[in-house]
Amino acid sequence: MKRKVTIAVVVVVLIFIVVMATNKVLSLGKDDDINNQVISLDDKLKVLGNIDTKIKYFKNDYINRYLAYKKKNPNLTNERIVLEVNIGLDQEFYTNVKKSSHLNTPYILVNKFYYLDQDYVPDKLEVIDTKYSLGEKYLVNIARISFEALAKKASEEGYTIRAISTYRSYDYQTTLYNNYVKSDGVEEADTYSARPGFSEHQTGLTLDIDNVSSNYMQFESTKEFTWMQNNAHKYGFILRYPKGKENITGYTYEAWHYRYVGVVVATFIHNNQLTYEEYYAKYIENQ
């Protein structure tokens, strides 16, 4: 009888140990488990399907963020978990921001997590040919040349593409953003206007366009928009804030807002329907 009781106690203890171990793995993502490093790195990687061996942009330092984000988004694939956390989507916009790198190159990223200093002015700013712009507008050399070639080709085919807003200084963006805030409030303004230092326009690689005859906000309904959809990437430009990607870019869809990234990158983004955030996190950030 005594032996049977002992065996029963052992069985109960073993069951308890198994249950506790299982609960530890299932509860990954809880702050107390993560912060106290109760779970081994190997166990954490198993929860993520050992995705670290399958993609180059996995970051060991982000392991706890991956797990916490996975717990909140169980329907996402492990690859998508890693990508979105690397972009910063597990955090609020304008938090844990970083200074932009790849300055004065087509690879620079400026968004709600990457900023430019107040005194940053890109090299080789040049005036766009006024045949293709509304007044005196500036882009950096390579973007200007590419845009003029794009606009010229469009014109030859019966389309009108005009730059209406290009390079903006930090001070200009400050005034613009503050006016939007006064009009619509911070929350609404943040959906369509960048805070100073976080505007792509400060890179000199970005422009808003219209077709002269229609308001730029109706650009999607013009024949020029269709032409841009089919041809912009051939000249190194991407539609920067596409429809359906608002949660990634942080901005409402803008059919008129284009960014120069170079022909190779623009073509890849166009063919794979990516945002620049996704491309940057996968292929540029860790170079």
C-alpha cells in the first residue's frame, strides 16, 4: 500500500513538471517570463519555427519582441512576425525612433520611425525643368534627371505629369504640419502629414504630382495615374503610400506621392507589391 502511494506521488509530480514546462512555452511573450529569461533561447526559437535559420533579416536582439508580437497576432506567419517587428510595427508610431542612415543615397528611409536632423539638406539639389513642374521645384540630381525623363516620355505619349511639391526643408515642414494640426488636430494630421524631421520630402527624392487639369487629390481617377502605375518603376519611382498598406506606412493612401529609389529597387517593389518599409527591412537595413 505504501509503495502504491509513493508511485502515485511520483506520477503526480511528473505530471506537474510536464504541465509547468508546457505552460512556460505557451506563455512566451509574457513580460515576466521574458524579462527574467526563464525560457531558453532554443525554446524561444522553436516557438518561432526556428525562423532564424531561414531568413537573413532575423535579429536575435528582437527575440522577445517577436514572441510578444506573435502572441498578439497568432494568425501571422513567423516570417511576417519578424518582418513587421523589424519595421517597428509592434510599437506606436513616433516611438523608439532612429536617425536615418544611407544619407544622400536613394536607399534612405524616412518614416515615422526614422528621422532626419533639423539641419539636414541633401546634396546636389537641382531645379526641375519648369516644363514639368509648378514653379521652382527641387530634387536631388539623380531624381531630377529621372523625373524629367519620365515626364518627357509621358508627354510624348499624350500624358501630362507635373511636379507640384518636391524638396521641403525642416522649417517648411514644421509650418505645414502645424497648420494641419490647427485645422484637424494631431491625430488626424498624423494620418496624412509627417511631423518635421520625419518627412520624406526633406530627402529631395520625393514628389507629389498632378496632371495640371485636375486637383492632385483626384489623381487616381486620371489617365496619368494609370500611366504611372505601368511606367513609374521604369524610371526608378514607386508609389510610396499604396492602398491597403496604411498600417505599414502609417499614412493614408496617396495616389499622387512618389519616391525615387532607383530602377532596380523600384522594379522589384513594383513586381512584388511591397512598401518601401518592407523592402528596406528585408534587403537594406542589415547591409
